Amino acid sequence: MFPLSKPLIYDLARYIMGCCEFIMKTILVIINSIVILSGLALLVTGGVYLSKAHEYFDVEELNEYSSDIKPIAIPLMVIGGILLVVGSVGCCGAISGKSGLLNIYITVVILTVIVEVAVCVFCVVKKDAILDASVKGGEYLVNNVYYGNATDTDIAAINSIQYLLKCCGTTGKDSYNSSGFPRSCCDDYVYEDAIAGNLNLGLSCGDAELYTDGCTDAFTQNFNDIGLGIGVIVGIIIVFELFCVIAACVSKKHDMVA
């Protein structure tokens, strides 16, 4: 074999670096194009509901839920706008190779990562306090039913919780007095707004099955599972964002665009 000369090794190294840079730029463009489309989708969705444009389409389903979605229309548009701007800066920076744009993009992404980490740390620190407050709130509602002080709102909340978590009382049906337990402790119960404020107390579920798990344990389990799921998702997002930072750094380190 013929030994490789230094100029040839240097050219090969430059070729490999150029390929890596091109791949990183391509990935960065694709990622930020997706971010831009996501931002546009959120902007359009929020704008449609905020402007009540759906009323002109005469879509009954949209009209029925519009009042529930309105409060999140503005946050949706804000998030969509941020995604649109950040994605545009990252995409333009990757295509043009301009260090200024990429520096702005890198700074914004790093700040986002810092905020996400701070929020995660705060949630971990406050996890037990949030869980305890939620459990005490559930105990308060069940006690109101036990002593006959429950309002329609309390009853609707209990029915909703027991229906969603498939549980009964705080520790089971014995959480309620001798008058019986709410019908929502049974697996054939269907939550409806029109009857949500009715307890329909009974001593048995008839042919249906009675939920044996208490809502305290059920809620704690769901709380921990959801928290773990959110933590994993946020962790993946942070790794993804750090990869974008690395890709942006590589894209501007060896600028191929004059």
C-alpha cells in the first residue's frame, strides 16, 4: 500500500468534517421546519377559537366546546408564536450558516433548557406537598358526603373522580356512612353533566361491580405514573434540544457558506 501524504489526509479530514456539517445542517433544517409547522398549527388553532371563526362553519361540535377551549386560546397562540420565531431563526441560521442567527438560536434553546430543568426541580421538590394537598382535598369532599354537608359541586367532583379513577371513597366503600355509597363507585356508572350532582346512594351495585380501591391510593398511583411519564418526556425533549444546540454549533464552526 502507498502511504497517504499529509495533504491527502488533511483533505480527507476536511471532506469528512464537511459531510458531518452538511448532515447536521440538514437535520437542523428538518427539525426546525417541524417546529415552524407546529407553531403555525398552534397559532391557527388558537386564532380560530379566539375569533369565533368556527361559528361561520356551523359545526355543532366546535360550538359546543368553544367556551371550554377559549381560556387556552391565547396561551396556544403565544406558544405557537414562540415556536414559529425560534424555528424560523434556527432554520434560517442553518440554511445560511450565519453565526449571528445561530447564536440567537443557541441562546434561546439553552435558556429554554434551563427553564425546563428549573421547573422539573421545582416539581420534584414540591411533589409531596402537591400530593398531600390533593389527597386532603379528596378527604374533605368525602367527609362532606359522610356528614351530609356536600354541595352539588362537591358531589359532582366526587362522581367525576371516582368515575375517572375507578375508585370508591378515600379507602373504599367504608369511607361513607350507613346510608350507602355513591353510584359512581360502581363500574356501570356513566358520568353525565346533567346527573353529576346526584349521589344516588346505595348499599350495593346490583349486577355491576363495586370498585374496591380507595381513591387516595388510586390518585397517588396515577399521580406518580403521570409524573414519571412527564419526566421522561421532558428528559427526551431536553436531550433533543441539546442535540439541536450541538448541531447549531457544528453548523457555524465550519461555515461552508461564503
